[in-house]
Amino acid sequence: MVLNQYESVIILTPVLSEKQMEDAITSYRQLITENGGEMLHEENWGLTKLAYPIQKKTTGFYHIFEFKSDNPTEVLSKLELAYRRDEQVMRYLTIKLDKHAMQYNERRRKGEFKKPNTKKEVV
């Protein structure tokens, strides 16, 4: 059986303390794993400027979950319901990754897209 691979990005409100943010992320991680999802990768981008204001806020905490699931309807429905109910989540987006996106994410995790240090020394 082929497991579908997903990526879920959430933007949490910037008024959270470090502990509140970590608690929210932990609860979503547990929700994914308890409902048959297998975590592949997680990234915390930290406090980042938004492209446009959301709820009169110009920054937010970005967090990305990448996971596999053999029962996606259960995992995704519970996860997105939890996102909608949580007032700390300003925006979320969950997508199913195709083979090209999976390859790209794998290469990105290995560091293939890091920009080389192009600063020149001034003597």
C-alpha cells in the first residue's frame, strides 16, 4: 500500500509565549501520529513577517509538518477541525504532495538549495 504524503503549514498568532507555541505544536504533532500519520519532517520558521495583515497582525509564527498517512481522510479532517477551532491559528494550509514535491522536499532537507556564502572579503 502506498502512503500519501502531505505538508501542513500553520501560522500562529505572534502574541503567544514560547511555551504556548510549543504546546500548540506538540498537540498537532500528537494529533497526526495518534490518527495513523507518520511524521517525516518538521520545520519551525519562527516569527516571520506576513505578506499582508491577518487579524490586524503583521507577523506570525510559521510551522510546517510533513507527514505520511494511509488513512488521510481521518487525519486531515481531525487536523483541520483542530486548526479551525484553535484561536491561536491565524491561517493553515494542508496539501497532498505529488512525486515532484516529495523529491524537492527531500533535496531541500539534504541542503541542496542552501545559498553559498557569496560575501567577498575586503582587504
